[in-house]
Amino acid sequence: MQVLCEQFRSDWQRRLSISRGLEVVVDNTPCSIELCIPGEGHHATNRVLIEVNSHNEKLAEAELTSGRAYAAITTDEKLFSKHRSKENWFYLPPSLEIQSENWVEEREHVTTRNQLNSESYGLTTEVVFREIERIILYGLKKYIPTSEEKILSLIEENFSDKPKRPYTSFIKSKSNRDILLAEDFFPDQFQDLEEFQKRLKGLPPFFLHYGGAGDALLLLASIIDRFKPEPGSLTILSAATSIEASKIFFREFPAVGDLYICQIPDDSMALTILRYATCVVANCKGQGATPLRSHKEDWIPGLDITKSYSIPLYPEWAKNFPKKIFADNQIAVAPRGSEIHMTGGKSNSIPQVLWEDVIFLIKSAGYLPVILGVPSEEEDYPAPSGCIVKRSLSFREQMEIINGSVALVGADSWAKTFSALAGKPTLVFPPTYDGIFNSSDDASYNVFLRPWSNITLAKSTQDLQSFLLSKLF
């Protein structure tokens, strides 16, 4: 049996011109897989539909249902989200959109818009077209008169979904339902991307967490009110900035069952590729505000996280979280956020030179400061008299204190994210770069700060003074 397929593997540049789609020959019977646009009057079978959009969506669905087409490719993220559970729908970022302007009369050639460098293009399409090849070979059983045994043998040999190493071989340790994955669970070689996706498909249906506690809060905000999960029913795959902090955080929520956890990769390019590869597998049920592409591409000004990521701004579970109240006039103070993976002199902390003035102004306005954070922050942010210190490693206790406070004053941290979700007046000192407040917007502002009307940005103690007078009276 001879099988000839365009593999899209060896030469990145060659992929920019796909000639005659995919050609398969089984037992001397040719099968030409063509790339077509739905509704272009081309009615042959064995097709891959491209440029599927909201206008030709129904036609594409009919083509797929009838078996005249094997797969559909769209650059519409919203449309893909609608069909992502279906095995034969695929997403390519708009910057890699396939064009049809240079097609010849017989539709034998396709050109692509090469907006990105060839390496990025190849890495993205490698996963998409490899999966399409697999579907096509399964489809051969319907159209090619040949032995089913031979076809199944071909699929098993060349296109098996089974990974060389199942995810279970990457389990480093287990403690109750916390499952620590080995450092190499995320591959450091891009050619291992397909193997990585096979590995992911072995996991039970999961929700993806990338980052720290603030990212985890937005993930849970997208889940809890919407799905109302039973205790222990959520499976989380956490690529964490801090493994221990992620364990502690998710165990504060009874709905979380199995927690697969590993260290987040350091390389930003690798992180973008792996994040996309993880989000698009069918058993990934949600990813909070984790972007499919780079943060700058997805976290854009005007982003509506309620629509794009199904994150309610004020979820009921946050507003109804238990409260710990020491006094009716308490204000939670969180001076430092995570400093892990901070580059370019970035710091998520209230500048230490302002610390004494911050506490003084809160007390002078008639409020009781309740200082949060971790015990190691005591040296940089000492507590003067007239404050309550509740630094600890317990997320739950600190969330209860925030929900029992009249407001929160803090750095750009997970604490401000919970305060915002709970509907509390929240004053945030934005990140500094080499000790100077950022004068230009960070992409994260569009996800973690700007959506909430109850968040106020401060770059001076005068801003804090105005906040205490205007927001709380």
C-alpha cells in the first residue's frame, strides 16, 4: 500500500504555497484533498473548507455533515469557540489568514498572507494541518474501496492519537488530589508540540490556569456562577508562577478536585505557543482570561472580558464570600503583588518611600489599616502602631478580611482582583519600572484594572487622599 501525503513538516517556506492540497493514494486509488471556500460552486468531495465565517457558517456545517468536506478552518475566534468541541473545526490567528485571491481556475493553488515570520507560521499550522491529516485518513474509510484493516493499520502507524509518553509518565508526585507534573511536561522543543497535544488529550476534561493567583481568580470567576460545580468536580491544569501558592490557592475552593500542576515555562515565545496549543484541545473546557495569542494581541484597549472570556465583573460567589471584620471602619492594605517573572525593572509593589504616608493617611481619615500579604514582607513594609497585621499564607483568611473591609488599598496584586470582584472600592498603585510609575499602558490593564468602575489608579499619596474622601463618603 502506497500512501503519499503533503506533510507540511520539513520546509517552513514551502508551506506558504500549498499545491493541490493533500494527495493520498491507497491501493492505487487516488484521493485528492482540495482546499475550498464554502459556497464557491465547487461541489467535489474530499475537501478542507477555508475562510469559514459567520456568513457561510451554515453552508459549511451542511458540507461537513453531508461528508462532502473533511474539516473547516476559520480565523473568527468567536465562531471557533462555538464549534471548538467538534473534532473537525480548526482555528488560525487572523494574521495567518488564508487568502484566495491567487487561486487558479481549477482551485489547485492556495496562497497565504505571510504577515509573520515563517517560523511562527509553521509552528501554528503544524498542529492544525497535522490534525486535519488525521481526520482525512479516518475519512478515507468512507470514500476509498480498500481494506479497513489496512486503513486502521496506517492510522495507527502514522497518525495515532496515542502519545509516546502519556501524561501519567510525567507525574512527579501525588498528595491527595494535588498532582505535581515533571518540569518537562511542557516541551522545550517546538517540534514536540504535536506530542504535547496528544499528551493533553489524555487528561480528563480540565480548566486551564496560567499564571498566579490573580489569573486563578478570573478563571474561577468564569466558572463558579456559570456552571455551579459540585464539590470536588473541577479538574484544573495549572501552569503556575509559584507551585506552592497555586496549591494553597485552589485548595481554598471546595469545587476544585484534581489539580494537575507544573511550573510555568520561562521563555515568553515558548509560553505563547504552548498556551495556544493547550487552549485549543477539545478537553480544555475554559481558560479564564488566558489569551490564545500574545498578551498584546489579545488584551487590547476596549476589551470586554464579560463577552470575550465570560468573566462576570461582580460574581455572586465573590460578593457572598465569608467576611472577617475586626472593626466597621477597617481598610485592607496589600502592599506587594507577585514579583515572579518580573523583567525590565518591573515591580508590583507600593513604593517603599510612600509606605509610611499611605498608612498615615488611612489612619488620619479615621480608618483602621489591616495589613495583608506574606510574613516575609514585614521588613520592607513594617507595621506602625494602630494597625492590625494579618500577613499569612492563607488566601481564604485574607479574602475574608477583604470582603469584610470597607475598601482595599494596595499594589497590583491578586488582592486587588478579589476586592474588585467583591465590589469593594479599590485603590491600586500600578506597577513601577525602576522605581517610576509606568507612564504608558500595560496590556494587563485592559484585563485586570480597566473593566471595573470600582478600581481607582493612584500614582501619588494625593490620589490616595482623594480616594479616601470621595469614594468612601
